[in-house]
Amino acid sequence: MEKIYDMIIVGGGPGGYTAALYAARAGLDVMLIERLSAGGQMNLTGQIDNYPGFPEGVDGFQLSYNMQQQAERFGAKTKYAEVLKLELEGEEKTVVTNEGEYLAKSVVISTGANPRPLGVAREHEMIGRGVGYCAHCDGGFYRGKTVAVVGGGNSAAAEALYLSRIAKEVILIHRRDSLRATQIYHKPLMEAPNIRFAWNSEVAELLGEDLLEGVKLRNLENGGEEVLEVQGLFVSIGRKPATDLVKDQLTLDDAGYIMAGENTKTNLPGVYAVGDVRTKELRQIVTAVADGAMAAHMAEQERH
Ligand code: NAP
């Protein structure tokens, strides 16, 4: 007879691994499926200062590794595979991957969110040739160079500060005249000697053939154009929830996030959504881990 897991978790970020930890500790037979490596976005973050318990902050890669080890200590398994299809209706759920099919009584969706593209011409072909979406991943290539960051939220602020420690100069391009980022970022950004701002501006064109050599900026107030000579452009304008696998089965909100409340229950019995992929006010590691604990709790309760 084919094995049926108590729980399969799709996505190994903090929400997924916390669901794995709680479910495994509760005695459930759990497998987590992850495409690349544990941690999700957390894995790509250098210093994490707002996860409690680490007075000096913690490296995102280390925290990811720790969460995986902790869940596996209680018997959760990690399977590295690409999930191709999910059949979530009915009591027995099927998870189709490039390595085979698996059955589960409950499924936790913790697929997170991916960077939102800017939408400027040639953006896709210039990825890795100057255009990037993660300063902590690619920032090292721009030591001593001039780079720009697009966006005005917490991510753009954090990316600009990180890059200012590597690059010669950082230009923060924002479509408004003030930042959306929380106050804590404002002072360090304003005080950094090598960060300047291009307010009320959008990127109209990417310049350079093989490698990025600059961007053409358009001023949204007066329509004026200006060329910025930059070798790197980091796009940090928010994220798009990774819901392609579930969009025809689970109810999504207008922005594409899975509709689920604090109890992480979706419209389908036995299917839970945790972390950044779920509708919520605050997308942070602490809120993702809270979701993971809740999903395991609900799955355990609903099992009886
Ligand atoms: P965000 O808060 O949604 O900010 C997106 C920014 O990009 C906004 O300033 C927005 O401009 C701009 N934008 C959106 N579409 C654009 C476009 N097409 N062209 C140009 N600019 C565009 O996204 P985020 O900064 O990625 O943050 C995501 C979540 O993670 C947030 O909840 C954030 O608080 C959290 N986060 C927290 C921390 C932390 O606490 N340390 C760090 C990183 C992220 P407008 O202002 O005009 O809308």
C-alpha cells in the first residue's frame, strides 16, 4: 500500500520548517519539500536583527540551517524536489514532484513570495548582467562600483544600506518624494555619506548592451529625463506571492495571497497556508513561524 504522510509541507522557509517542527514533535509523519535550500528569503538575508533571542542578530543562512536541523531532530524529513502539481481536494491530497508523487492527509503551503519585476524593457535579459533582486546575494559583484536601488519600502531601505557598505555610491530611486520604509531606516540612510536619492523618479530604460552601463530616469513630476551611470540596478519593489500551484484550488485575495486567517485554514479542509503566501498585515520571520506552529496545531486537531 502506498504510504500516506500525515503532513506534506511545500516550501522550506521559516513558516514551513516551524510547521515541520511542531508537527513532528506532535508525532505526525511529516515531509517538507523544498526546491533548493532551507530558509527561503531568510536564507538570502545577511544580518537578521529582528528575530528574538539573538541579541547580536543572526546570519540568515545560519538561522535557516538551525530551523531545518531542529525540525529534523524530531523526525521531519526534507525532500529536495520541484513540486509540479497539487491535488488538494478530498481527504487524500496528492503532491506531484519531478521526483515522484506523494500522498498526504494534510498539506501546508509555505511557498512564500518572489521579487516583483519592474516591468521595464529588457529587464529579464539583463538579469545577472547588472539587474538583480537581492543585494545580499549579488551585492559582492559591485564592490567599489556605483549601483541603484529601486523602491521605497523596508526591503529597498535595507538593500541600500547593505550596498552602501560595498559599493562606491548607492542611488535610491523612488517614485514618491518620501520613503514608505519604517522610521528606523531613515536616519542611517540620510546619514550614509555614499547614498543619494532620486525622488519622484522611475526607471524608463536600461542602458548598455551586454552589461548594464546606466539607466535612464524619468522625473514623474516634470517629465524630465536624466541618465544615471550605474553598473548595478537592484529592484526592490515588493514581492509577488508564489501561488501558481494553488491558484485554481484555493481562494486568493485581490493581491494574489492565499486567503487564510490566523488559524491558517484555507477554503479546503486539511490545507493550510503559512508565512508570506498568506493574507496578513505583517510579513516577517516571527509571523511566519507563528503561522507554522498554528498550522501544525490545526492539522493535529482536525485529524481526530
Ligand atoms: P513594500 O513595503 O510593499 O514596498 C514596495 C515599495 O516599492 C514601495 O515603496 C512602492 O512604492 C515601490 N513600488 C511598488 N511597485 C513599484 C513600481 N512598479 N515601480 C516603482 N516602485 C514601486 O515591499 P518590501 O519593501 O519588499 O517589503 C515587503 C514586506 O517585507 C513588508 O511587509 C516589509 O515591512 C517587510 N520587510 C521588513 C523588513 C524589516 O522589518 N527589517 C525588511 C524587509 C522587508 P509606493 O511607496 O509608491 O507604493
